[in-house]
Amino acid sequence: MQHLVPAHGRPLPGSRTPAPAVRAAVDAEALAVLHRAARALMAGLPELTERLMTLLREREPAYRTAMDADAESVRDEVRRSLRLNVESLIRPGELREAARRCSWAIGRARADRGLPLDALLRAFRLGGGMVWQELVDETTRRQPSDAHLLIHVAADVWNFVDEHCAVVVEAYRQTERELMWRRENRLRLMTAALLDGTARIADLPATAAALGLPEQGRYAVVLARLPSGRTFADAWGQVRLSGLRVLWYRDRDRDGGGSYGIVLLAGHPHDEGEPGHGHETGLLDTGPGPTAAPEGGGPGDDGRPWAYGLDVDAGEIARRLTAPPVARIGVSPVVEGLAAIGDARRLADTALRACPRSGGTVVLEEHLPAALVVSAPALGAALAERVLGPLLRLDPSDRDVMLETLTAWLACDGSAQRAAGRLYCHRNTVLNRLRRCEQLTGRSLSRPSDVVELSLALAAHCLLDP
């Protein structure tokens, strides 16, 4: 407690300010009365402790619960706090820091045990009020004529109480931040282990409970990547999955980074009434942890029902996904159980590699040939060179026309007429270009095996060419 200083008020009109010597004498006398009463309280500290314990039990439900769980730890806190704070009234210079450290320790301990901050603050003010009342009662019993002197130190006593409430609040909030960081870090590590496939089977029940996901649910993994230069917040705001429960995790460690979404398709989530556990930061950076939440709000927000059940597949994820055109997104096949999340993550990586650099969404099961090419990039590059080499060595304008025509013809299922409509040219022009492709590559577009080679070679050229 600070050295007790008399409160300075504005003198009333017509009154005279007491002389300094008179004020000093009054202050000294008031301090003597305060010290005498405080020593009497110290002599009865055990009884004072039990009275405060009784008040807390009667008036604070949170403390009643804490006492039911561990009454002795609460009693020890009350005893230490009362002893140091009452002694600080007598020897403020010696014990002020010790009293502050005690209040700081109580704030940290009660935050760690989950006691509400408002209950803790009420307990401190309740204790301060009880001490003040005991000081007044003690003085009134022993020296009734001195009781009026306590008014000169009342402001300082209550300032002392307020100072310790501020200490408690600071300690509590700091501990709360530390606990939140530890919890988020734990959730982040759990999510990373699932995605890496390094989570131990024995740890899966605890992981499921912590993340709010069923251990035996049906899942898919989505990998979303925006072009470099776009911010982390942009990804969370622009990549959405309507009506699906998603646990997002941002991973900067892998090549190119990206945001992984573990999508729950069927199962019974923990804490069914809650949307999930974690953070409100969306696509997670390495600072915050994962977020499990129903993206897009679900039924009623956009009129789309929840996608949840045994018949939901990866294609449904793609249909419900909203992202900017420049985003590249890979969707894994559906897997069973949290233990298979690592496999799904690797397949989502492959799906993203099969996604055009210009952007789009690739469901792996719908692009398996392209996935085969990107899974073995060296072989894919060799195939592109072997099959398309003569075309690739043409003048750039000529080369681009030939590749564009071949690509359009394959996309139109071998229809020259439809390819001509897509390319805005005559059907015969398409046929002439295709005949030239056959001559240069030595492949026949009427031979299925050659068409497969050309198709894979084109995919390799588009997806692997730097």
C-alpha cells in the first residue's frame, strides 16, 4: 500500500484551509488509530479468514464450487492475502511489493483454474470491505472517540483495494492469453499431425474430442492456394464452403504454402450444439490454431441445405465451393476416419498440382490421368518432349495455334465441328491443323493409344511447363 496521504478537497466558500501543522497532526493521529486497529486484526487473522471464507461461500457461487473442489487451497489464498494486505496497512514500505506479488499469484492461479474474473474481483472487493468494516468496528469497540479519525485514511485504504484489483485483472488476463496460446498451439499441432499422417492411433480419441470431430467420420481434404501477393485474410474471406463443417489450417512449411480444409462429410461431431472448436481467424496462420466451423452458415443463409451424410462425395464439395477465379483448389477423395486424413492430404496435394496455373478446382477422382502425370513430373516431362517435341519446336505463334487446336479437339470428344465453334474457325481449318499435328508427331488421331499419349503429353505440357 502507498504511504497514506490525506485526500485533498476543495474548501467550501467562506471556510479556511487548516494550517499544515494541524493537518499533519491529524494525519499522524489517524495513522496511529489505523495501525492499532490493524494489529488487532492480525491477532485475530484465523477468525478473520474463516469469516471471509463464509462470506465467499454464501455470496459467490464460483467460489462455492472452488471450495467444494479444494477448500484448503482457497483458505490458503485468503489467509495469505489477508495477512499481507493487513500488514501492508502497518508497514507499507516493506510489504507493498510482497502484497502485490500475492495478488498477482492469486490472479494467475484462479485464471488457470477457470474461476470467472468478475467473481475474483468481487471476492477482492468483498475482502476489502470486510477488512475496512473490521477496522471501524475494532476502533469503535476500543476507542469510540477515535473512530472519526479513520475517515482521513478511508480513501487510501480503498485506493489500496483498487490497486490490488488492477493487479489481479492484469495477472488474470495475461494468464488467460497464455492459456489461449497453449490451447491454440495444441490444436494446431494436433491438426498438423493429422494432415502429416503422424498422429498416433492412441491419440486419436483425444484429438477428436479437442477438435470437435468424430474419430470415425467421413472426410475429405481441400487444399486452397491463392496467387502470391494475396494476403492471408483474403483467403479466408474468399474461399468458402457452404453448408459444410470445415477445419481450416494454414501451412507455410510446404512448397508454395496453402490452406488445408478438413471437411466433415458424415459422422457425429463432438459438442453437437457447437459449430466447432478453435479460432475465428479462418484460414489459419502459424500463430493461431485451427478453426472448426460451418462455413457459409448452413441452411437459411443461402438456401442450400447441409451437405452431411453417407451419400456426400468430393464432387459435392466442389459444387458448394466458392472462390475467386484465380484460386487453385485441389479436392481429395473421401476417406474414412481421422486416421486417414494424412492420406487425403497427400491426395489433395496431387489434385492441386493437377490444377491449371490460371486457377480452378480439381476433384482428384475426376482428373486421374492428369494426376498420374503430375505425380511423376520427370516422366511427364519426358512424355511431353517425346510426343509433342516437334510441335513445341515450331515458331511460337504456329506452336500455340497447333496446341490450342489439339486441346480443343480433345475437349470436344474428337468433334472437329464443335472444336471449330470453340476456336471460331472453319471445320476444314481444324481438320487441316490436326493432319499437320499427326504428321509432325507421328501419332494418328484415329488410333486410341496414340490419342491417350497425346492427351497425357498435353496435360504434362500444361501442368509441368515452367
